[in-house]
Amino acid sequence: MSVKPDVSAIPSLWLEKIRQGFKPTLTMSWEGGTALIARTGGCESRIETFTTLNEFYFKFAGHKLDLDVYCNGRRVRSEVESSQNALLLPSRTAVSLHINSHMNCDILAIKVTDAFLDSCSATDRASFRPVLNPADEIDWQIARLIYEECRRGGPNGELFAKSAAIMLGISLMRRQSSAQEGRGALARGGLSLASLRRACNFMEERLEVGVSLAEIAAVIGLSVGHFASCFKRSTGLSPYAWLRQKRIERAKQLLGNADLQLGEIAVRSGFSNQSAFGVAFRRETGLTPSQWRRQALE
């Protein structure tokens, strides 16, 4: 639903431009938020403002902007080098934006209340911090959906806009929570739950084919040594000991099928051969695979 925005709906970074005659082209609103799109133009500029609500900006067209962003006196560094620009600002944030290049681009601006953002996640909103150029492509896909809905005048109505905004809020809060958790876990010397989950899922998906430490570490962006140390602090096991334990667990499940040969079970559990499987299984359980199977099937 396209509406004419009142001043309270205008994103704080656009207020000065509004006073100079700048007008957003299309706007949608729903309970707890608004979305506006506009083509902006101009040369180098500096904007000083204060956010009363949570604000998200996504630039879709035009060249990459050279931006310096300061929030509450601290510089916000870009998470990734990207041809796109996005800026996420929590409520009650003092913002100083320095645009160091000519600006001629299409921008989506979303403004939501604290209550709306709280409804998107059980995560404490205190973890929500300013972000420049987030790396998560999901955020961009949802923002593009909202942008296109605004551009077409909101043909799908308020419920569609609100649902898309909720999805964006969930994505943003989930990633912010993971980042906060990750910083705390690494400070203690372990992995965040999200990183640990990614590493474990990656290993479990490759139990049969095998995986190197370098491959696992690359999944969560750590060096091999750092990953191995953090993984052991988080689980009490080295990555290889954890893998061996998981392979034994899978072997036990397969041993419950009396029709499977031990050689096939060895391969499907990720062991190089039946002999290696037997040695590892006995070390872990105190029984040979055949002995364990007999007891399990009795």
C-alpha cells in the first residue's frame, strides 16, 4: 500500500534532504514500520543525525559509494568489500555519515520500531549493533523483495510488506546474535555455537568420504591450528577424535541390520577398510563389531 510519508516515517539520514525539497518516490507502511525508496543524487556531503528508531538502508543501483560511517563516535568498518552498500542503524544512535563520492543511486530505507524488531527474535536487542555492508546475501534478497514491492506501489498490500520486513528482521537479528555469541566464545577460547554447528554438520555430511582439518577450518574461516584448539575447548575432543566417535555411532546403527556385511559397514561409516574399522571399534567399545552385533541382536 503506497502512502504519503509523514515526518516521523522519514529515515533520519534523509531529513535534511527532505527540508531541501527531496521527496521519496514510493512508500509502504505497516504496523511498526515503513519502507521508502528514492533516487538520490548529489556530490560529497556530510550528515549528522540521531536515530529514534531502527533504520536499514540498501543501495541497489549506481556505482559503489565511498562512505565513512561513525556511530556514537566510533567508526563502523565494512564487513565485506562489495559493489553494493547497506547500512544498519539501531535506534537511539548518534550517526555521522561522510559521503566521499558522487551519489546517484536508488536506495531503499526501512524504519522499524523497537517493538517490531523485538517481535522478530527472542534475542536481546542490546546485541544489535551498527553494521556497514553486511555479508549475508539473504538480507539482500529480502531487501530486494521489499524494494520491488515499493517500486510497484505495494500491489500485494500491507500484510506482504510486513511479512517481508519480519523476515528481514529475523535474518538481521539472527546474524547479529551469532556474531555476539561468536565474539564471546572466541574470547573464552572456544567456538560459537553457530560455528561449532557448521563444523560438526560439515564433518557429519562427509563421514563416508573423509575430510581434512584444512577443509573444516575453512568452513568457519579459521586457521587449522586455531580451529583445532577452539574445537577441543568447545567439545573436549580433537576434531579427529570427534569424527571417530561419530563414525562409531554410525557403525553401531548399521550393525543393527543383520543383512549388512562388516566390510560394507566399515566403508559406510568412513573407515578405509574392515581391519581399521575393527581396531577403532574395539578401542572405543571394548568389543569387536561382531561381538557388539551379537549382543545388540539378542
